Amino acid sequence: MSFVIPEYSRAAVLRAFKTPLNIEDVPVPTTLEPGSALVKMDACSICGTDVHLWQGSLSLKVDLPVIIGHEMVGTVVAFGDGARHDSVGNVLEPGDRVVYTHTSCGSCFFCTTARSPTLCINRKAYMYETMAKAPYLLGGFSEYGYVMPEAGRLKVPDNVSSELASLSSCALRSVMNAFSQVGQIEPYQTVVIQGAGPLGLLAAANAKVRGAKVVIVIGSPAARLELAREFGADVCIPVEGTTDQERLDTVLMHTQGRGADIVMEFTGVPAAFSEGLALCRKGARYLVVGQLGEGSTQFQPSMIVKKNINVIGSFSGDARSYSLALQFMARHMHNFPFERMITGRYTLHTVNTAMERMKSYQEIKPVITFS
């Protein structure tokens, strides 16, 4: 199978924070580095992090101008030398669909000794690296994408659509990485999920599959909480119209007055951290995933000590997390309504509308399609 590769790729470029994305012609690399690949983009769903970056509110370095989007799935159209296998050994052929990760060098302290490649000091991340120099196509809102040599890449299972593979490539891989860090869930335990967005919904499904006795989801709006029940939530608590104390009282009512065994934060709202500590029982585990913004909050450190809470941060996910995400999606396709998370489909030329709707919580997971 051979493909005609154009000289330029249309892409949505961010040149200044809080300004509309520009649709521009971006060069397609004419030479592929060893280990790299070129894909024709099939789909790229929009993440809350995309919106935060667009608004300039992330606590991570962004080298403008950039192509936004990092939940990419594309069809391989060209390979650099030595790039014919994915990260778990599957042979790749032209025409195969792949998702691909941010890079890790494999040789720094965090990649080797700490075994935490998401913390790699030489990490290059899609949509954070400039598109002003080669290899240019380092973001998902583009007709073509460049798979960097050090980037992990996973072949997409045949029974997983490109839209759902895109969902797997960030939201679900972050959830899989989080559950890898939180440890065993016992069948008598209650798990509280803070947030009813894409990560919160997928976390509810994971908690249920992993054997939690009760899964409680706290979030808004009401439509997302209704969907949370289909993703395994036994109890849903609205944020809108309730106080912190009322939400705590509901959790206590479902945990014999103890509090949750495990609390997982996926909101991105700094104030949720203090509430999450309050929801924890003595000796609980509190896993924080959603806090990538620059906001701050007040909390009582003594609560962590007096309740002996194990607070764990979880950032992004590596190739293993992507693999686990695709496996989870493929195995549970008929157990959870993943398709219902895709609430809007947009083209590259309507990307600004999609971003605005994501910003105003009118979408759960909009997707930019390229077919």
C-alpha cells in the first residue's frame, strides 16, 4: 500500500494565548528520522488540557506557536528506518492505525532508576513543542502528524474505532496510569471519583471492573451524572446545588460513617483537593490527577497526618498505559457506552467552535475528524 503525501498539511495553529486558532498550511517533513513515522490523521478528540493551553492557564511550558491537540490517532503512511514495530512488538504496515505518546529518552534518571518515563527530563510533548521548525507536525489538529523517534506507538485493535482510540490516547491512558499507581481495590471498598468529565466517567468504569463495592461519582452537570451511572457509578452526587458538607454527609452515609477507602480527583478544580481530603477515611488513599492548572487552594496539612492519608500524584501515561487503555476499550466495548462520550463531531475548519463548546461544558468529548 502506498500513499501520495502532500507538501503541506492543514493544521490549527495557536500563535497567542486566548486567541482563535488559525488554519494554516504547515510543511510536511520530507525526510523522516530513524524510528519516526508519518501518519494521516483520522481523529483527534479535544481534552480539557487543550482548552487550558489555549487559554494560557497551564503550569507547563508551551513553545508558541504550536499545533494544539494531543489525543491523536492516525493511519501510517510512511516510516523512518527501524520504525516497523509498535511499542509491544506488533508489526506495523502502511495503512495501520496507531496512537502515539509523548517522548521519553530512556536514559535519564527518571526513565531508568525511577522508572517514571512520564517525568523524563528530556521529554518532548505533543502540542507543547513549536511548529515553527522541523518536524513541524507535533500536534493533533492537523491533517498529518509526525511520530517522533522516541515516541511510543500502539497499533489500534480492529474493533476499536478511530474516535474511541483517540479517547483512549489521553483520557483513558491517564486513568489506566492512575489505577496502576493507586494499587489493589478490595471488594469491600468504596471508591469516590471527583469529577464527571471524560476521565471521571472512565475512572468509574475502571473502579467497577476492578471490584469496588461502591463507586460514588461527584460532579456536574446532571446529564454527565446520568451517564456516570451507565459507567458503573452506584451513587451520584451533584456539585451544583449542594454544599461541601452535604456531599461529605452523603459519602459518610454510604460508608458507615468512615469515609471513602479511595478518593480519585479528576476535576482540575483546585478547591476539590481540600474536599477530597475530607472525603477520605482514616488510612485512605487519595490520588490526584486533574491538577495541571496554575490555580491554588487552601487546605489543612494536619488532616493528611491525623487521618494517615496516602496522597499520590499521577501525571499523564507512558506506552504501557496506552496499551492498557486500548485493551480495556477493546475488552469492554459492550459493557460501557463509550460512544456516548463522543458528544460532537467537528472538522478542522470548525475547531474554534468545538473548543468554545468544550470550554463552556457543552460537550463531554468533542472530536475533530479528518475523513
